[in-house]
Amino acid sequence: MDKSQGRTGVSGGEAALAPVVTKSGHRALDQNEPLIFEQGVPGRIGVDVAPAPKVASKLGAFARKAEVGLPCLSEPQVVRHFTRLSQKNYGIDSGLFPLGSCTMKHNPRLNEKMARLPGFADIHPLQPVKTVQGALELIDRLAHWLKALTGMPAVAMSPAAGAHGELCGMVAIWSAIAAKGETATRKRVLVPESAHGTNPATAALLGFHVDPIPAAADGRVDLAAFEKKLGPDVAAIMLTNPNTCGLFERDIRKIADLIHKAGGYFYCDGANYNAIAGRVRPADLGVDAMHINLHKTFSTPHGGGGPGSGPVVLSDLLAPYAPLPYVVHGKDGFRLVETKEGDAKPFGRLKAFNGQMGMFVRALAYMLSHGADGIRQASEDAVLNANYVQARLKDVMTPAFGGTCMHEALFDDTFLEGTGVSTLDFAKAMIDEGYHPMTMYFPLVVHGAMLVEPTESESKESLDTFIDTLRHLAGETKKPGAADFFHAAPRLAPRRRLDETRAARAPVLRWKPPAATKQAAE
Amino acid sequence: MRYLPHTENDRRQMLAAIGVPSVDALFADVPEAARLKDVVAGLSNTMTELEVEREMAAMAGKNRPAGSMASFVGCGAYRHHVPASVDYIIQRGEFLTSYTPYQPEIAQGTLQYLFEFQTQVALLTGMEVANASMYDAATACVEAVMMANRVTRRGKAILSGALHPHYRETVETHGRFSGFAVDALAPSPEGLKGLAEKIDATTSCVVVQYPNVFGRLEDFSALAAACQKAGALLICAVPEIVSMGAVTPPGEMGADIVVGEGQSIGNGLNFGGPYVGLFAAKEKYVRQMPGRLCGETVDAEGRRGWVLTLSTREQHIRREKATSNICTNSGLCALAFTVHLSLLGERGLKELAALNHAHAALLAEKLGKVKGVSLMTDAFFNEFAIRLPKDAAGVVDALVDKGVLAGVPGGRLWPGNADMANVLIVAATETNTTADMDRFAAALAEVI
């Protein structure tokens, strides 16, 4: 079968794309790099360590006898190893990264430079407070920005990531419920079916029963279904706004009023706050608690899966329960409050030390760079870009819902019906075209979902090229033989599709020396 | 604004393509009362790069970096030298600006280093498997307790009195809202004392620390055996992972789960975060583990590759039935750890650990000779506790003015505990010079 149709610019069709066999296993810039454990020679070293002074050992009976089993390499070998690994990775710096819900916006290098100032990077969390006044000032200043932008009176700074922030916000709600003596009765948390998985996981961690709310035909919370679920046993609603379909919940004020009237609280998942920062204040929507992913809205790097940072803004009702530690400003400068004092009723500590300081520095550098005016403009451009993508693709792909969207455009797989091409296949074909796939099969309320979030970082030219590529791919799905072609994608990435079933069936989670592997096999 | 590519002309053309008159129309679903008409008040407007640098440098300048003083502060965060190439590697855009590796075909770089990281953590701790990292040691400790609750179907954790108070408080906080019981012993350098007697049929785990918060090394093999006999798990927290280059790993003493703080390798102090939580366990418990796991497999052409695996434990698949709510972890800090440990290797890690130990032993000798100071720790790695004749917080404060960050006073970790007030916990690493130590000892003699 000729599978080369539509592959303009590739002479020789499939043959030109056949794997090239090289002696070394390398493929030009794509180097076949063994594990670090498969390299090295005993005795080599990549760090020169000064000789230890002669002194009697105090290790007692604890001196290590067994080898650790680490490989020994020199510095150039290690640098080359990790440089080669980096070349197998796609990042925002590499190209458009339309991963919906994840907000892959540009990560300014100024932020990195600021985080490395010794005054921030080289201070110990338990240094005397008088030696870290600038650090506490920075935390206080970032808190001020977060409170001003959201209109909320308080913020808990210590959560380490978005899900950790959710936990913080929900524990504050749990604490307020406990203070009213209602923990035994208020056991139900309402979570829309479209929610991030972290929402139900967090609620369950607190012993709440998760009760899903269905979505209406327009992709928003079904208000009637929500009203029916309200009752004296409802603790809270966890609602993302804009929601995971990329839509603003029009009835949000009504939802907030109703949950409050029922004696419950409104937890807002702030994962999509980047769509409205500077244009809408969550306080004006009736929110009681909302986490802010500094690694989404405020550009701190995702780093291949962290570290993140998830401060939580809190209403007056929840503020007294904010966790330890927190920063206060008094006549003697800034103080770090590490134990209960005054009228505060802190629910405890969520992690060691004082929060993700390195991320705070980066986020504040971003905020100062943009300013309040730039943050507003960034939100507007993010929404503009998503709508532009949706408008220019709606005749060849199928938007999941009608009308305009917020910062991300959601498509379903209706346009793939009858082609034999799945959402996964379509996304994998994007890899060969030089793009990171969009978020797939999420939210769960849309069949074969494709969630495209271009972010404000993309220029019009970049979006046009991306759109033209997707239009082309959508056209290709209609041609004979399309299913085979798409199913074989990606062809040009450092790896073809990986066998995930095999990985899960008999998990290999670490390297073992060849002898050990052989023994285990026998 | 330098981060925003659009010109006004771009915006006009795009609005026309969308078919709306203005960007306001795109915010039409926002309730009228909640639409901000203008820029948020009370905040500054856009700044040049140079202006931002000035603002930030002014704040940074109000701190006294540990490196500008003779610094001996530890207790779960240690000042080590990080080779220049570590920071170079983690700032490569392909690592820095990548996402969680859900698309393995274009994320083999991240996945391969996570596989190497998991292997390194397992080897260091003497355990069978490790995950791809947690937020920090304290949160890893909580996750370990909750995992023990799942494995044993019980709900009471017993915590050593020598567990870092921040780890203890984090576990206690989670216990309150998650509904498991926590029995924490009073602070004592003898961290194993009284633990075995506490184990009963409801105990899911016993949590010890090694080296403990007073720096003391303690053999918990007998306790691990007692746990096993009672159907409970032994969890060991390692606050200073460099110690593994010098001491018997907790896996050899029978730990079921080892958690740790990986900051010491590859990561700076950063005022407490971001750090990298380590989590290792016996292989039989792998399906109860929290967090990401990277596993080996092959691609469609049969070539070796890596993927995130056993995701059915995780929140994005399993939702309210997940083993944890964790999503983002500490990927880039784990990379820094992996690069630094690769540079060290077997030889470098052992040399580094030996140097740390020698410096601490030397410092203990010097401080032990100061009149009024008594050593509280017999066997230790690079940290030990001393008892002073007066409140340690005041002494630490006074020593700042003499250019010495003397360590962590008991009052900071156990506020209001009179028995701990005179205790000072002191750490030494390869970054301390003999001159630093002499200066510390001389200044201490003056202050007490």
C-alpha cells in the first residue's frame, strides 16, 4: 500500500522515512545514550574532593561496609550524557506546546537569574530571622500581589504545588467545619465530572465523600443538578473556573451563593487562573479558597514535572486557619510565625520549612516584569490566541461546544468519525510535525477530547503555522489508508510509540547490574 | 512588553478572524459585576529587565547568605558545594521548560534521568525500588505513613522523639484531618527509646530518623524486627542523604520504607525550597506507593525506552481512589540530584561523605573543649548536638554579630520546651574551613 499520500516535500515517500541503520546506533543529533550505570570505570571522578583531615572517626558501628554501586565518570562524560538526554526532550523553548490545562508559557531567564542571587539561593531556612529580612519581605510582597490580583484578604504561601494547595484550601474548609462542630455531618464534596483528578483525590484524602455533578450540554455545571444535590451534609464544591472545557462558568455567582446558603464552602481550583488574572478577581465571584499554580499563571518552569508552588488565597472566614509558618510585619521588621499565636487557629504544618522560596522569587520577578497592566494584557492575549485557534480550525475539526472560549480551545473527535484515526493517533502525528501534542482525553466529559492551550507566548505567525499544520492533518485523516499512516506515528521522534502495557505488567523500575538481572531471570 | 509578541495590528487581525469587535467580547460570560474595568490598583506597572534586577537585588541584599559567614546550620537542609555543571545542565531549556513526560516519544530525556534517579535512590538507601520524587522529606514522611496505613489496614503511627519536628508536625497535621492516630514521643537524642513498647495491634508504622535530628546514629534493626512481628512497618527518614556514602544504609537494618531529603545533593539551600523528597520501599509494596514511577519498556521498533508506569495508582486515572493526590513533584531538583551524584560516583560520594564526617568530628573536638559545653551525641555523621549553659537562641543571635551562623537552637524547633532550650544542633560540611571552626569555637567561648 502506498502510504505516502499527502506527504508533500518528502521525495521517495515511505522509503525515505524508513529507519536508517547506523553502526553506532546514533542518528545524527539523536544519540543512542546508555544509562549512566552502563558507563564509567571504577576510580574515575567528576568532582575533586579535598583530602579529609585526620581525626578519630565518630561513626561508631555504623561505618558503611557494602559498596553503594554507583558508576564512576569524569566531568566531561557526565556533561555529555545529560546533554544528549536533553536532546531527546521537547520543551517550551523548542516549540509551541499547546498542552491544555498545563499552561506552557514562556519561562523568562531573568527569573532564573534572580532565583540564583546568593541573597535568595544561599540562605538557610533556619537562619536567625534577623539575617533573612529580605527573604521575608519578598514573601510578603508576593503575597501582596496575589491578594491584590485576586481581591482576597489572605494567602497561605507554603503549599509546594497545585495539588498541595488544594489540600491546604480543603483543610482550611475542613477546619472551619470542625470549628462549627459539623465534621460528622458535612461529609459530601461536590465535584464536577470535568474536574482535574486531583480534586476528588484531595477530597477523599480528607475523608469526604465525592459526589460528581454532571455537565450541562453547554459544557458548564448543570445548575439544576447542582441545586438538587445541595443539603445540610454538603461541605463544599470544588469548581475550576474557567473550567476544564475552557469555558467561564456563567452561573458562578449563583453557585457561590447557593453553596453558602447551604452552609458549605466554595473551593475554586485556580489551575486556569491565567485566563482571568488582572481582569477578574476571584473574590468578586464568591470564592472562599483558591490555589494559584505559580508554575502556570506566573511562569515558573515546569521542569519536567516540578517543582511547582501552590499558594492558596483565603476568604476572611478561612483566613484564621491558614497553616504555619507565615510572615507578619511588625515594628521590628518581618517575623516568621512558626507556632500558634494570637487569635489565629492554624491547622498545622503542611511541609518542612517556609515554602517554595525559589519559585517565589521567579514568580515575583515575572509579576514585576509584567506589572499589573502586563498581567491583564497577558490574560487577554491568552484568550485571544485560543479563540483564534478555535475560529480557524472549527470548519475542519469539531469544537466541543459552541461560542467563544477562554484560554483554551476544546475539540471532540467527531471530525475523526469513520476515519479509523483516534485522538491519540492524531496527537502522535503532531509530534512528527514538530509539535508537542495537546492534552488528550481530558476533560472526561467530552468524547476523545483535545484541549489546545496556545498561551499568550505565541506570535500570530507561530499560531498560523500551527493551525495550517492541524488543518493539513485533519484533511489527511479523510484520505484512504489514513488509519495506518496515523497509527504508525510518530516516525521521526527519538522513539516510536512505547509499549506501556509491557511496562506495567512486569515493572522494571530501576537498573540492576547484569549479574543480578541474570540471576533474577533464572 | 517583551514577553508578549502581539502588535496592535496582530490583535486587530485576529479579532477580525474570530468575528468579534473587541477582546471584551471574549469575556462576555463573566458576570458584569465581576469584570474589572481597569488595571488592578495598588500594583506597579511593567518594568524593564534592569529595573526588575534592581528591585530584586535590593531585597536579596537585606539577607545574609550562609556563604558570607561561617555557617553550621543543618537540621534537614545542608550547605554543600554544587558543581557548576549541575546548574548548567538543569538550565538547558529542554529540561527546564519541559512538562511531566506524558508523551514518552519526545520525553525520553526526562524519563531516562528519572529511571537513573530511582536507581540511585534505591542504591543509596539500600532499598529495592524508589519513586520519581516527592515535594520534600516531610511530605514524603506523611505519604509513607499513609502508605503504611493502606498496607496494614491500620491507623496509628508511632513517631520517634528524635524525628525532625517539622516532619512530626506535618504527620500530625495530616493525621488530624485524615483521621489516623499519631503517637509522638517527647524530644530526646535517644530516639529509639520507648518505641517498641508502644507497638500494639492497631499500629501501622513506627517512624524513626537516621541520622536523627540530634545527629545521632542509631541501630533500629531490633525495632524493625519488632515491627515485623507485630505486622507494622518500619519507616526511616533520612534528612541528610550524603550520609549514605559513609554509613550503613537503612535498608540493611530492615526498613520497609525509607524517605529522605535529597536537597543535599545538587540543590542549594533556597531558604527551604524547592527541595526533593526521596521515597524508597520494598518491592512488594510498589503498587501502594505514591507518586510517579518511571519504568523500562520497548518502542514499536523494539528499542529500549522509558515510560511513566503503574499510573492506575495515581489521581489523574484513579481520582478519589488514588494512593495520593500528588501530581507535580520535584522533577528538576531530581535532575540536579542525578547529575551531581553522577559526577560524584562511588568514589566521589565516599570521599565527600568522609570529608563531611571528618569536619564534623573535628568541630566536635573543638567545641567540646569550650568551657561549659557538653557533647550530647556519641555516634554521628556530619551533625551533632551540644548542651550550652544557657538559652541557645540567645547564643545563636549573639554569634551572628561575630560572623557565625552557629546552628539551630532547640527553642526554634521545640518552642516552649524548657528541656530543649539550651540545646544547639550543629552541622559541618565540606564547605567549612578549619578557620571557620576555630572562629566558631572562639566566638562561642566569648558568648557563653
